[in-house]
Amino acid sequence: MGEVTSLEAGLLRKRRVYASAGSYAIIDLEGERTTPRGRGRAASFVVLGNERTKAIANRCIQEMWRDGTLKDAVEVIVKAMEAASRATASVSKSFIIVRTDRRVDLRRVMGDQGPG
């Protein structure tokens, strides 16, 4: 699960992406309201954030990704996070990557938050 947040006029908004082998789901959270934004089955990178952080991440993906393994994908994600955190204060220098080869049911992981 990855998450970006924004605070505007006292209103906290979050966008989350949940991913498992071969599938992902994106939801928006605003107060108590949850809005599904999309889901997919493709093996792809999903980049959340402002335009600058997306551009940095997309550049890292284009430069580093060569249809590699899950381990290679994690390396690309780490490099993108590091590059974005050096270039902008909107990305934390500290993050945790949890990697597993296990496929999970996203609906179960997301609980009541996600699309059915």
C-alpha cells in the first residue's frame, strides 16, 4: 500500500494504491468518504504524487526498468523514492518497502475501504 496526502483549507485528502502480484486498486479518502478511483490487472508501476514527483519517478522508471524481476522492480521504486526525496520536500527521505512473492486478495486487505 502506498499513500499520498494533501491538506487544503483544513481538509485532509489521501489517495492510496493497494498492490499485489498482477493487480492494483486506487482509492481516495476524504474525511469519512471513500471513493474508488481505479483498479487494474496489468503489471505496471503506479505513481502517485504531485507533477514534480511523478516526473521524477517516471524518469527513473524509464531509465531503469527493463522488464525485470520483482526484485528489480523494488530497486526501481527505491531509486525513484530516493531521487524524489532529494529533489522535493514533498517526499519523505524515510520510507519502508515490504516485498513478498505472495499474492493476496486486495478486497480482503482493503477491508471496507475499497471497491468491490
